[in-house]
Amino acid sequence: MNNAEGLKALDGVFYRRLFRIPDYQRGYSWTKGQWEDLWNDIQSIVDGRRKKHYAGVITLHRINEPKKSPEQALENLPGYAAYHVVDGQQRLTTLIILIKV
């Protein structure tokens, strides 16, 4: 996502995007306290105390080279774009886990 795209709703962050965590990124490390903080922020939106939540910056870098290995085949789907997650991996991963649950 480049600076020109600006703020996005959560569905806009995920729309037709595939994410890869580069090898140089640390592993997932959020703890219960960080999960609870995010959950409380989300609950304040649901309860109507706030209309929006600023989830911080998520920096992505578009992957342009075609992938040939089977696990990377999804990155070649027409209409989808693959991105490395440069910053915001902890939040993005947590949001994906919450959506799945």
C-alpha cells in the first residue's frame, strides 16, 4: 500500500491482497495484554462508543516477480496482488486470527 492510498477500512486492507511475512521479520510475539487492548478497542466500536479505530500503520511492499513454487502459486492469481508485510505484522496477524475465530 503506498502513501497515496491513505486510511483504509479493514475490508479494504484485505481486499484482493495476499500477504507474505519476509524472513527478516521476527516471529509472532504479541501477548495476552496486547490482544486484550486490541479487543477492547474493537469492542468500543461495536458498542457504539467510537465509530472508528486507528489500528496503526501497516506498511506493505508489492511483490512483482512471478512465483513458481506450489506454495506461492496463489500470488499469480489474476486480480490479486502479493505484498511483503514490512511493518504492522503483529497487528495484521492478530486481526486475521480474530477474523478466523
